[in-house]
Amino acid sequence: MRIIDIYNYIATAACVLMGAAAVIVFLRKGEKSSRRSLSDRATMIAFAVILVIGAALRLFKIGQIPLGLQQDEASIGYDAFCLVNYGTDRNGYPWPIYPITWGCGGGSPLLIYLNVISIKLFGTGITKLRLIPAILGTATIPLLFDTLREGLREKSYRNEAALLGAGFLAICPWHIILSRWSLDCNIMPFNMMLAIWLFVIAARKKSTGIYALSAAAFSVCMYSYGAATIVIPIVLFIICIYSLISGDLTWKQLIISGVAFLVIFLPLLVFYGVNYLGLPEILTPYFSFNKFTSARTGEAFIAFNGDLPAKLLNNLKSVLLAITTGDPAHTIAHYYPGYASLYEFTFPVTFIGIVVGVKEFFARKKDKTEDGAGVMNALFVAFTIASFILGLVIIPDINRLVMLFIPCIYFFVRGGAFILENTGKLFPVLAMVLLVAALSFTKDYFTDYSHFATSIYMPGYGDAMKRAYDIAGDDREIRSTYEGLSAPFMLTLYYTGYDPRKFYSTVEYKDPYAEFRIARRFGNFTFELPEDVTASEYADDLFVVASSELSLFPEDAGYTVESFGGYHLVYREN
């Protein structure tokens, strides 16, 4: 048992006791803690410190930690590289509205096109590929901070709650991890917080223009990650009904905002028509509405058969574990055992906040001076409801539940504010419990995470393949192992900067109609080893192998071996 495991038990007990004490005081109808609110000046100074810490945790050594490159990162980066240099994606489509990437999607367009801009400005490389999630991850912190200050502006604990939310997000394991690598869903927290922030400001100012901006931001979310096509419509349905009933939104504002949403969403709507309504592909030299080669269903959605009740129950359990102590079945690319997504001990306070938030959601709005507070709360409740619905019908994983965790942080803040209101002296204890866990997570992440996640990021392999291509060019065969690798062809394309025209004209897929198409070979690359690597027919070939496969090559056979971590380039000099 690690020290962090022992600490989790202690911290959980502390959170339970703090929450219980606050509930007891509240039920006894005792007076809320009399205290002076933190000044705005002190709040902004503290926030500046939080933002610097949050930025450092997201930007420090992002090219080396995590070490290596995950296949979806390579996919996003390679499509962006192809668009910048050749005007097509890797499948040969000119400027597609939605690149088909693996065949069924799997790489949403927004991050790909943001990387087009990044490559234009800064060029390629792992650090540059990860820079956008890191910057947008950092920018999410002030969005949450200001949203809380806007929504809670009439509350005495406004500044403390905003700092707790910003501070928790800054040191949150889930958000730090996702900000440090380049998967399409990793920019969703920024996109959804931008839309929420604008909506809360619009509700307070009664501004039609800002409502329209918020609608546009919600529409942009649809380009960010596939799960948004389920979550965002549910959220908008709930929040529009709520806002119309509460008087925060007029029918005129709703119609104008709906038009703004549809204008941004229209290209994606046409794309859906091409893929799901049988419309023909629209291919021009300047943009493309192309068809997927396969539908993404079995890999993402549960089957609606006789096992449905058991699957729904299992999914509910997985979602609850994700927001509490963590589900070890979830991908290690977003999950670090011992810390869970939101730290293992925070859920008692979060559950108090959920009770407070849900109660407010269903309460009739009486105080018109709090315009924005009810809408903010309703938005986070709506995202929670929509994300739970999504979690029931998909095969759950942390990346697919990406829109659930910021609402959970919001409810943690509301739970913390409840403790502050009723037992003010315990609030610093809550902050200290979080800080100790954050120090432990920071130490472990920056010293151990790359080793822990080796199977995800495959360090050394891409460098070995790039070196092999530098030597072989297009003249000699390069044969790769598959040991410890996932979609090695994708890493090869990214690291070598391979010409997509040569790729899509020569690629041979294992199954061209699979949900995720995996290349067996392309050009002079083959992603399997022959039975006898020393046979004369392979004498001029270059091999990239795992450490366990070096014994295939006799030491006295004249091979040159170059090592790249766990992978090695083996070849004979010409």
C-alpha cells in the first residue's frame, strides 16, 4: 500500500466529518458563520498565484512527460501536417469538414484545424502538438473562476468559492493529465466552459448578443468531440426550458441564438446528411464533405439486447466510480491509480454540493437580484444529467465522460461553500487536504507517470522509425515489430512526415472496413516481422524491434544496432 492510499482514507474521513458537521449545523437552524468575505484585491492576488501554478503544471516538459506519443495524438498531428503541406488529409480529401481519420472518425475536426494553425506558426514536434491542449487547459481556469464570480456575485462566499473552484481545477489530476497530451476531447472542457461563461454573463446582462455568442460557442463544441452530439442537445434543451420558465431568456433571444447555433453547425449538419441520410459526397479543391468508411457503433455504444439491464447497471457503476474513487477499467491515458480523476476523497463534499445544486434547480426563483446564479447552477445540473445519460448508453471511459468532471468540480465548490457557510473554520482544512494531495500527485506524475503509461505512449518507437526512414529512404524495406504497440503505422507517418499521396496510394489495411482501419503496410514499410529475420532475402532490410526481440539477430552476423529506449533499429550497412 502506497502512502497516497493511506492518505486517501484519512482525507476521505476528514471530508465526511467536515460535511457531517456542516449538515448538523444547518439542520439545527443555527446561524451561519459570521465572517468577513475575502477582499477582491486579495482574491485577485490569490487567483494570479493559482493561474501561474496551473500553467506550470500543464506546460512544464510537455514534450517529455508523458514520454512518447499516443496513436491518436499522431493521427491528429499527421492530418494537420498533411493539410498544411499538401492541402489534403491523409486519405486524400481536400480540406474535409470532418476528416475521417481512422475511417469512422476518431479525431474530431476542431483540434486538427487548430493544429493546422499551430504548424503554420511554429512547425511540427511533440511539444508543439501538445501546446494547444495545454494552453486551452490553462485558459479554462480563469473561465471557471469568472463564471463562479459572476454566478455567485450576490453570495457572501463568492470570492472564496471562485478561488476554491479555480484552485481545484488547477491541481485536478484529470485536468492536468488531459491538458498534457493531444486528444480531441481534451479541449472540450475549455469549449464547454466558454459557452457556459458566456451564457451566465448573458443571463445577468439580459444581452441578446452575448446569448448568440454563447450559442455559437455551444455549436463549436459539436466540432470538438463526438460525445457532444448527444450531450450538447440535451443540455440546450434543459437550459432553454429552464431559462424561459425563469424569465432569464425571451423567445426572441432564443430564436436569434438558435439561428447563431445553426449557422455554425450547418457544415457539420451537411456532413451528417452525407454520412447518415445517403446524400452524395461533396468534393471540391477547397473543401470536402466526405463519407466515413465505417460507422462507429460497436466500439463506442452498448448493444441493445437481452443483457441491456445488466449493461446499464454496470455503466452506472462505472460512471459513479469515475467521479468518486476511480474505475481501474478506464484508460490509463486519463487515469492515474491512487488519485482518481478528482482525487479519491472529494466525493463526500461533491455529493453535498449536488444536493444543494439540485435543490436550487427545482426551487422557484424568487430573488431577481441573483440573475445568473440560477442559470449557472442549471447549466451544471444539465451537463451532469446529459453526461449521465451518455454514460449509460456508451461503453464508458473517462475521455467519453469528459463533460461530466467540470460540473463535478462545480458541485465540489458548492459543497465547500456549504461547509464555509455553516462551519467556517473547517473551510481552510478542506483547502489544506486538497493541497497535500496535489503535492503528492505532482511529485508522482512528474517522476513516475511516463513509466506507468509506457504502453499508451510507446516511447522510443517513433524515433526508431524516423531514423530507419532517414537511412532507408524509399529504397530499402523497413519491417517493424508489433510488440507493445498500438497502430504503429500512425506513429510512423507522423514521425517521418510521410507524403500522404504515397501513403493513400500504397496503403494496405488489415480490414479496410473496420471501425478503426489499421495498416499492414504502405510504401516500403511493413508492420510485421518475417519468421526468419536473418534469411538472405531480408539482408538489405531494416528492422525496428522490441528489446525482447534483439536475440533474433546473431551478434556475429554483422548487424548494426541503434537503441531508442525500449525499441531498437537493426540493419546491415550497405
